[in-house]
Amino acid sequence: MSIYETAKERIQSREFRKTLEELYGSEAVGAQKERYLGLVDLFEGEVQSGAFRDEKESAELRIFSAPGRTELGGNHTDHNHGRVLCAAVDLDMIACVRPTGARCVRIVSEGWKDNVIVDLSNLEPVEAEKGKTEALVRGIAAALKERGVEPHGFDVYTRSRVLPGSGLSSSAAIEVLLGAIFADLAGTGLDPVEDAKIGQSAENKYFGKPCGLMDQTGCAVGGVISIDFANPSKPRVHKVEFNLDEEGYVFAIVNTGGSHADLTADYAAIPAEMFSVARFLGAESLRDIAPADLIMRGPEIRAACGDRALLRAFHFAAENERVAGMDEALAKGKFKDYLKLVKKSGKSSWELLQNLYPTKAPQEQGLCVGLAVTQSYLGKRGVSRLQGGGFAGTFQAYMPRELYDGWKTLMERYFGAGSVIPVRFRNRGVSRLF
């Protein structure tokens, strides 16, 4: 029996069915089984086409899954040592992996024209790779080697339901996926938070994008989690028990069609401006600043850092406290109190953080339109909020099940068929499934 037939037999097994039920829900098992079977076929096709060499030494295929994540609270607080609340979701990136024994990583991704090939004999940053997947592969391999884990080569085919540029953290999903694959091939375990740190390091130092640690942690750990970054090198992470189905509510995201691809400058400006306020007040981060000091010294901050920086600092102070309240509300089963804080979080991002549309294209305000129409439709029975880093992409909404179909129809009139995606929270983070 070939390694492809063996992998398909495992996907068809009762044991794997239980895994699929855990990750995606019982109603999605059939479609997900076909998705994984197709993944193996696609990998075999790349071997036959020559994109992957037919390495004889590998006796098995390995299957991995890395979830996307959604931020529930704490919009742009992680980089200033704040608190966040986030959840892994059932929209994931899956991978079929074969160890090769070579000093090379080859990646083929469904829907992407260009394949990724990285020679692991050079683990220094390459300027020409900034902003590319190659940089992430090289950076993650380098970070693991610094930790005493020797990176081995492999071939991998990926299929993803984590929409690129959607605020669901497709970049973080691939980062923690690569970290898990490298560690697995080296025969060592990798703590999920450490996997997240490795991904962040690669994105900062090799990919060239400043980011906090929330995205990677959400994808690596799984579940609904509260993270406190008061000490960024040792974030405090705990899972929050939360079953949205029991509340009779649907959680969905809307893809407004905007892309995050050219928004690095907009993203970078947020932490830069927040840090500028903190340093003006003699602190390392805004977490070290009392909210009252922002009010009392506001005129000086305006003169030194600018109005937008002050407003973004106001957002941080209130948002950081809101996350603690959201965590407490869920822990005590006070779902309606939680929703009130979700609404306030969205309002603060719109008015103070100002990350709902790109500064270079103020005429493109799909997020604002979607949020305004949603709030008008749902009234007091549901809430909506910015999804992820902002400026483009997606927003999220909570509503009773009976409102979902009508709202979905309305959103698709604005943003097209397939723009509305109901999402389940997923308890498992990045994992090798077999």
C-alpha cells in the first residue's frame, strides 16, 4: 500500500471522524473528510508533476491543521503590553507533509501560482524575501535552531479556509503551522506559546512586519483564551469556557472585499503612535500609564505626539480594562454584559483607534458601511464589531439564530454572495492530526 493510500485509509477511519467532529462539528464531517482526501490527492499530483521530488526514504505522510483566529476584545492592545481576548476558529489551514531528509523546504499552496522553495543551509535574513512566505520559513527555522532544534527539510501542500487579508490571521496560521511541522520532524515537542513567539519573531525580523503576539498565540493555543501581555516574554494565558450555541446566538464574519496586502504602514503607525505617547510620559508602554495621566497631560501629548496618537492612547486605556470585564462576564455566565462590552469595543475602534479604513483611500469604507447597516438591522438584539487589525477586510457580528438568515441576505446584497461566513470557535490549536 502506498503512503497516499495509507493516508486516505486513516482519513476514512472512525478515529479520524471523531477528530473532524471535534474540529468542525458533526454536520461538517462529510465535507471535511472530502477536503482532507483531496489534500492527499493534490500532494500526490505535485509528486507526479515534479514539483515535489519522489523521495524514497519517507515512509509516511503527516497531516496538520492550524486554525485562524478572531479577536473578541483588545483591538491593538497586545503590542503595548495589554490584555486581549481571542478565539481559534474552525476556518483553518490544513497541510499534507512529507519529510525529505533534504536541506530544503518546498511549499505548494492551493490557489497560489508561485511555489515556495527555501534552502535551509542559509538561515540569515534575505532582504529580497521581505513580505514573502520564504521569509517566514527562514525566520522560523532560524528561531528554532537558536533554541537547539535542528530544522529538517520537507515537502508540504496546503489548503486554507483562512481568508488572506481577512483579519483571521492567515499569516499567523502559516507561522505556527510551520513551527509545529519543523518541531515534529525534529522529534521534539513545542509549547504552543513558544510556537507563537517563534512565529512573531519571524514576522518581525524576517518578514518585516511589526506585530504583537496575539494572533500567533490564538492560532497556536486554540479555544477562547484571555492573554495578558504585561510581561510580553511570559504572557499569561488562560482558557475561558464559552459555548455560544448554548446562548442561542450565531457568530459570523463578513468579508467586505478589502485587502490587508498594502496596509503595513497603517498597521505600523498604531503601535508607533501609542509608544510615542508612552515614551513622552517616561514609560516603556501604555500599560504603564495611568488613564488619568493621559487626561491631565493631554495638551502636552497633543503638542508632542499629535491628536491621533492621544486618541489612540485613550482607546488603549479603555480597551485594556474592557477585556478584563469581558473575561469576567463570560466566566460568570453573563453573556448580555459581555455583548455590551463588545459593542463598546467596536465603537472605540471606530472613533478613537480610527482603523476602519485606509488613510490613503478614505473613499473605501466597506467596514464602516457594513457595521452601520448591521447595527441598524439588528437594533438592540445583536452587536457588531471590527474584526482583527482593521483598515480593510472583515467585521464580526453576534445575533440570535432567528435573525441570521435575513441579515445574511442583506449583507450579501452589499458585499456579494459568499461574503458572510458563520464561524464556530474551535478548542484545539495547531495540531498534527496523524
